[in-house]
Amino acid sequence: MIVAVRCCSRNGNTRRVAEVIASTLNTEALSTEHPILQPTDLLFLGSGVYAGDIDKRMKQFIRMLDPAMVNKAVCFSTSAVTNSAYRRMADLLADVGIRLLPQEFHCAGSFGILQKGHPDRKDLDAAKDFAKKISRL
């Protein structure tokens, strides 16, 4: 199975989660500046959630995805105060014709004094477990 990991991270929180997921699946966590250049069975997409929305770079990346190159996608996200990125990513991926798995990973991310220390070891261990579980589907 060919797996790719792409993320947008302003403060490093989502990047840390992406690196754990990628390491678990023996691939590399790349930014959305790196397009998908080969057919990919499973694309992990990660973004921080900022003021209730995903990063604009992630939106642009999703809009440029070729459904012939991506079989299915899975969402992961971090945020200090809001919910996950799932709904927003689901809408964008549906618009380009890529199936988003119903499973997602979301954890707290630190921002200023909010959620200090997150993602912590427990969060990162949960991300690792999530990656293993999803890769077996």
C-alpha cells in the first residue's frame, strides 16, 4: 500500500502529529507544498484548526488533488479551542471526488497559554495507534 502524509502547521503542533503518523507508516511527513506525484492508496491530511477553519494552504492543496492519484484520504488535526478539521476537509474532498474515511484523529495543540504542552506524549501515542489502525483497513 502506498501511503502519503501531507500537513499544514503554523505552530508545529500538527507537524509533530504528522511526523509520528509518517514514521509509524514508514513514509515521510511533507508540507502541502509537495504535490502527490504517484498513485496513492491512502493520503493522510493534517491541518491545524484556526478560528474554526483549516489552513488556507490545505484548502488549496485539496482543491488541486487529482482523484485519479488518490484512492482515499483520512483527516487528522490539532487545535487549541475548537473541534476537528473533519467537516471542512470532507466538504473540500467531496468537491474534488476523493473519499474521506469516517475515522479521524484530533488532539489538542498548544497556542499561547491554551493547551500548554500539547500535543503531549499521550496524544502522540494515540496518533501512532490511529495510524496503525487506519493502515489495516
